[in-house]
Amino acid sequence: MDEKTLIPASPAEDDYARQGRRPEASTPDPADPIVMFEAWLREAIEREPNDANAMTLATVDADGAPDARMVLLKGVDSSGFVFYTNTQSAKGVQLAAHPAAALVFHWKSLRRSVRVRGPIAAVTGAEADVYFATRAKSAQIGAWASDQSQAMPDAHALERRAAEFALKFAIGKTPRPPHWSGYRLTPRAIEFWRDRPFRLHERLLFTRAGDAWTTQRLYP
């Protein structure tokens, strides 16, 4: 594919017209954005081919530059959005220095996305233990074996370490590594975006005010 065809062309008027004929998905407008997010997530789980709970996690490094990567959402409720990782990884180090982040969910099959911003804090050790115990044995071993974000001495270093820890924890339960835990982002702002024909998209912004939420519609 050459450079001229690598990037899709902007939609033509006929493309917009075809979009206008497709049925529009309904957008709930509850007072609680967590309820709305859970409704959208349930639809995504039914329709997305892979990893409906995948999200971009954006942090800030020591120089104040943004950094982003994909992680998996592992819990959501009124207290916030939870994910797990190596606390000594790049994101773990960045969150320790600047405990705030942004999340982006993009569900292509639904033509929807959600943006979330807020402060971050570590989950309790008990919470991390409970979730770690639900992981497959191989995933537990991987958490021990990977010095996440650190340079590897050679291409097979990870496999060797995985084999070493698999032997060490071959019998019985695998304990949670001390460098592996979870984080909870407490949302201060949640924005819902929904595709509509002719780029007349819908944006609904919830902003936390104390224990309540204020709602505002934005131009796309």
C-alpha cells in the first residue's frame, strides 16, 4: 500500500448519506455516569470482537511529557475504575510521582468512546490479593517473571525467568508479587461520545461536584 492509499480518505457526501440511513443507537442520559458507562460496557462486551474492557491509560513522566499505553479495566463501580500492573513499570513509577491519569475507551463496533480523568490511588493489598488469585497460573508466573519496562539482556531472558518461577511455584498457590498491585482512578470528569450522521456527533460531559455530578452537552 503506497502513501496515497495508506490513510483512508475523508468521507464523501454519499458516505454521510449512507450513515444517515442507519438506525441510531440510543443514548441513556441518567444522573449517574457510572450507570451509563456500565450500560455501554455491557453492549460493548456483546458486540466488540476482542477486549471490550481495553482502555488507553495516559500518565505524565518525570519531564511532564504525556505517556500512554493500553491496559485492561478490571473493575468499575461508584468508587472508580480499577486496573492492575507491575508497580515498578514505567506507568507505576509515573503514577507514584504524579497520581492522576486519564482513560479512553474506544468501541469501534458501537461507534462510541468514553474519556475519564481523575486522581489515582493504589488499591488495598487485600483487593490485589483477591484479584491475583483469580488469574491463570501462567499469568501469575508471568507477573513474577517480567521486570516490566526494564531492558532485557537477550530475547530469551523472559522465557528463562518464567521457567524458573514456574518451577519455584509448581506446587500450591502462587503468591502475589510484592511489586504487583492495582490502581483505582476516582473520576472527576467522564465524557461520553457517540457517533451520529454527518459528523453531528454527541458529546455528554459529566463533572463531579462534591458527591453529585453536573451534566453538560458539548459541541463535537
